[in-house]
Amino acid sequence: MDSAPKDGSYILAIVAENDSRHLGYMAGRMFVIRHEGRLDDYDLGWAVFPGFGGAPDRYFRCWQPAPPPPPAVVGEGG
């Protein structure tokens, strides 16, 4: 996850095996996530699905860029 963008861009990431009560049971699943950045040397972590944020890098084993939205959606606001 060191090479993943931490600028609010959406990416696809696979959850690693971990002991988190929130994400541990999700190991091996892929999610769209984004990183909100850093505040004065405090890492805000990865925002995952609604209701869970602040996940550290170690909770994910790999990532790839998210594909662009379909052309019909671009510029339509949603």
C-alpha cells in the first residue's frame, strides 16, 4: 500500500488477513477505498465502506487503480 495514492483518489484494494473486529472477516474481498491524506503527521487511514474508516495500510494486501466510470455517467453528477 506504500505506492497507493493517498490524495482522495478511489482505488480497488483486497483486504489482508488481520485481527480487526471490523475488517478481519473480510479478508480476501475487494473494496473500493480511498485515503483522505495526512494531518500534521497523523495518518487518517483508508475509508472503506460506510461506517468504517481509518483502516491502516496493513489491513490491505494489494491495490490497483479503480477503472474510470462508464461514459454515460461522466459529467452527469452521479
